[in-house]
Amino acid sequence: MENINLFLPEIFLVLTILATLMIGVFFKNSYNLVTKIVYGILVSLILIILNSFDESFKLFSDSYTSNSFTNFFKILILIGTFFILIITQKFIKENKINNFEYPVVLLLSVLGMFIMISANDLILFYLGLELQSLALYILASLDRNNLKSNEAGLKYFILSALASGLLLYGCSLLYGFTSSTNFDVIGLKANTKNLGAIFAMVFILVGLAFKISAVPFHMWTPDVYEGAPSSVTSFFAVVPKVAGIAVFIRFMQIPFNQLADHWQTILIFISLASMILGAVAAIGQTNIKRLIAYSSIGHIGFALAGISTNSVSGYSSSIVYISIYVVMNLGIFACIFLMKRDGKYCENLKDLSGISKHHPILSISLLIILFSLAGIPPFAGFFAKFYIFMSVIESKMYTLAIMGLLSTVISAFYYLRIIKIIYFDDVNKPFDKFKDLGISTTLLLSSLILATFFVYPSYLNILVKTLIIN
Amino acid sequence: MLAHTFFFYFFSIISVGSALMVITSRNTVHAVFFLILDFISIGCLFIMIGAEFLGMIMLIVYVGAVAVLFLFVVMMLNVAEQKQSWFRGREKSAHIPVGLIVSIIILAEVLVVVGGWKYKSNFIKTEMLAVDGNLTNTHMLGNVLYTQYIHLFQVAGVILLLAMIGAIVLTYTKRQGVKTQSYFTQLSREKKTSIKLVEVDSNKGVKIDG
């Protein structure tokens, strides 16, 4: 008899989702209450996972795995979701999309990501992926009276369903050519002589690259980010990417272990293309949400560059990168939720012009976050990029390193342009004054972490390396 | 054995006959009803060859969901009377050549499949399917679905729940200003609060809602 207790985070999550759903239905206007309960659920989940952090085991005839690697990613997802709920609370209420279903659907997508990360079996992986994606479609079209939000939801749904179809096709081919859905067995059987498995791997890579919006499967990103309500965009930009990178690493390490030569070429191309497109296409953007969409494409490119080296230092550097990416994006979205003028949330770059006169603290935090996004020392973003390039150069992939550095320089242009708009352009009307403890704490925490990371930069790297070696 | 043959011919004649009626009947609603009859008799045939799970699923999914959905669509679109039916209509339909080509291709494919069946032992290893004669299909499915794959079954359930939540969130609107019956206030009304006795002067009347 397998010990079901080891499956505890997922079981706890399912039961609490059902309970919050009932609470939401039976109390009227229960958005506030449900959100508070969801905070509690997220915090207790973090504690549950920390409780058995280092235990490594497999359940359900090896189709579910849990070890320190998956636990690290689960905690990262929980932290991201927690802070996003905090910073979006006010925005949601003011835009009258405060259905109690919003936090519940958010939790369901977290459940999907948990299953996806822990899956050691193609069927379970696919179910987790679908659970997560279905929740995201609903979230994208949550503001249903807004035409743009509807468009975003529909666009994301159709394109993502297509990508899921391709991924499923790859899964069925992989099952056909290795006669197993278990990752470990596939890892043994899918070698370079197994041509069908290589063919299947390409399809699975396409599906996964779509989910983390890597070039050339990025087309949906700017439209969906712009159309969806800002609260949902912030979730899209942070949490699913973490899950996507975790799944990428798991796939490359376990089932496609022996096919490294083949997937490395593909990943190098995807990562190069994402870095360059993320840098070049963001230059012309005037909408902040679109700009963040392109910048996130670029950042995913850097994270994938680390994975494409297929070395321990490469994997750990991309995990460090995605962790710092979460902190930076939480910070920048906290700023977006502070930018409200005459009762409306601003989304354009020119709304930022000259805000340093009226809002010195907001501008200095934006300065820190943008410098960090651009990868300028001594902020955390620099160390993230530094580790990536170190591992890439160690693996002697000089072209990738040079192109990556060049695209960093190009992308620095548009980050610095925002800083120029904030500090040196004509003074605009001040933003509305409002106090929100959650948003300011998040912003403060994010800028503090980014600004003080240089004190002991190798801490995270060492932590992550021990995770992978376990 | 005789009963078995009798039932087989009974259900197959019904299914073939109703399939013909589906494509020939003028009234689309009737066609959908014949489609349901066809599904039911095919479900019975499945049960006769021992695939009782497939038969029941046929009933639940095709009859219970798909055919009833067709019926709804037909009734909503109001296309009950079909004008062009190529058996009986006087006008010639332009779709017949295309339909014939497609059906000839399908017939050829069926022939290829039937021909290939002769060599099936070469590429399908039936011994992989470890069928236990004592257990029914439903038992066998249940044995793996609720033990080895219980977590997948549960996750699939959660996905369905999420789909339901999503449908409600995205379509349910609370309409403003709708007058509904409130049983509680209705029943809790008393004579004192609802009846007012007024003395009416002649030629003056009373103000209603006053």
C-alpha cells in the first residue's frame, strides 16, 4: 500500500478548492472572504511542502514524483500566486470583476501546474497541462463585458488548443515508439537510433515552447497580455512561465536524456530567436503590457539558453534566472497597479513621463527593477544573466553567448528609455493617491531583494545546485 | 443459439432500416429520431457480442447527449422540412456527384481494410490483450481505472469541475430589475399589514397607492 500522505499538497489543494467553492456559493458577495481564505491556503501549502522538502519518492506505479527539485518550483509558484493575489486585489474590485471564482480558478491552475511539474508519466503530465491551460483560458476572458478581454481569451484558447494537439500527437508517437508512458522507461528506450522518438520529441518541444511563449510560437503573447485584465496579465507573466521552465527541465533530463544532441540544436535556435525578438520587437511598443510581453519572451530565451547547455551549471543557472525573473515581474506589476490617474489605470508609456517629481519612491523602485531587467550591475538581474553566460561559455557555445550579449545591449535601450521618460521628460499630472499596504509591501520587498542580491549572490545558485544533484 | 441469431437479425434489420430512414425521411426531426433508434439498436448489438461497456457508453453518450443535441439544433434552426431530397425531389441536386465520389472512396477504403484483415496476425498481436473470460469488460476497466489510474481519474474529474465553473463564470448574468416571487414575504403577510379599511366619501373616491 502506497502512502497517500506523500501526495498531500495536491490532496490538500483539491479539498480546499472544493471547500472555498462552497463558501463562495453560499455567502453573498464573497470575493473578500474567499481571497482571505485563499491566502491562508497558499501559506499553509508552502508550510506543508517545506515540511517534507527533501523527501524524494515516486507514487502510483512511478507516475508521480516528488523531490526537492519539484518542491522548489512548487514553492516558487505558490509565492508568485500569493503576491499576485495581493497586488491585484484592489484592481479587481475597482474594475468590477470581483467574482469569487477568480481566486478559485487561480488555485485550480496552480493545482494543474503542481501535477504538471510532478508528473512522471505522459498521461498525468497532459492532464495537469490541460487543467492549467483551461484555468488560464477562463482567466483571460474573465472581464467578459470587455471586448478585448474576450478576444484575448478566444485567441489564447484556439492557439493553445492547437499547441496542445501537437503536444498530444508527440505524446502518442512517443508511446508508440517506446511502448510506455512512463518517463523513466521512455528515457531508457528513446535513444538516438529510435527515429520515431526523435520525431515525437520535436512535437512535444513545440507544445512546450508554445506554453512558455518562446519564439517562433510567441504570436499570441502580446495580444493576450494586452487584452486580458492587468490582474490576469500579471499572473500570466509570472506563474505559468515558472511551471513551463520546470517541465522543460524535467523533460530534457528524464525522457529525452539520451537525445541531448538533437534537442540541444532546437533549444539553441529557440533561445536565440526569443532573445533577439524580445529585444528588437519591444523597441516600438508604447503599451506597457505589450512591452512586458516582449520582454518576457526575451527573458524566456535567456532561461532556455541555460537549459540548452545540458549541464548541471546550465540547469541551475536557468532556475536562478527564472526565480529572479519572478521577483522582477512581481515588482513591475506592483508599479503598474499603482499607476492610476483620474480613477483609470494607465497602460501607456507616456503616462509615466516625469513622474519622478511627484512620486520619488515609485520612480526609484521602477529604476531598480528596470536596471535589473536590463541586467545592469549590481542588481539581481545582472547576476541572473551572469550565471547563464558563464554556463554557456563553459559549454563552449560562443555564438549563443555573443548573440545573447548583443541582445542584452539592444534590450537595455528600451528599459533605459523608460527610465529617461520617468526622470527627464515633461512633468505630467500626478497619479491618484491611494494607500494599499499589499502593493507597497510587494514593491518594497521586490526592490530590496533586487538591490541587495549582490551581497551574497552565490547563495541561490548553491541552493539550486544542491537541489539538482539530489 | 437460435435465439441469438433471431435477436441479431432483429436488431440489425432495425438498425439498417432506421439508417436508411435517417437519410430518406423528409422531416428532419423524424430523421433525428431514426438516428436515435439506430444508435440504440447498435448499442444492443454491442451488448450481444459481449462488449456491454461499449453498448452502455453508446446509449449514454450518443443517445443521451449527441442525438438530443442534434434534436435541439434542428428544432432551434427550424429546418424541419427538407426541400431537397434526392430520391424524391423533382429538382436535381448538384451535390450528388461529389457525394458519389466520396462514397466510392470510402467503399474502396473499407475493401482495403477488409482485405488487410486477412493478414492481421502479422501486425496485431492479440496475445497482448490478456483477457480473462470470467470478468466482464466493465469489471476489467474498473479494476484498472479505480486502482492503478485512480489519480488520473480524479484529475479528469477536477478538469470537468473547472470546465463547469468556467462556463458559469463566463455566461451567467444576474439581471437587474427582474420581478420574482418571494414566498417568504408572501406567506408572512398578515391581515393587519395588507388590508386598509377606508371610508369613502361620495363623489371623491380614494387614492390608490396612497
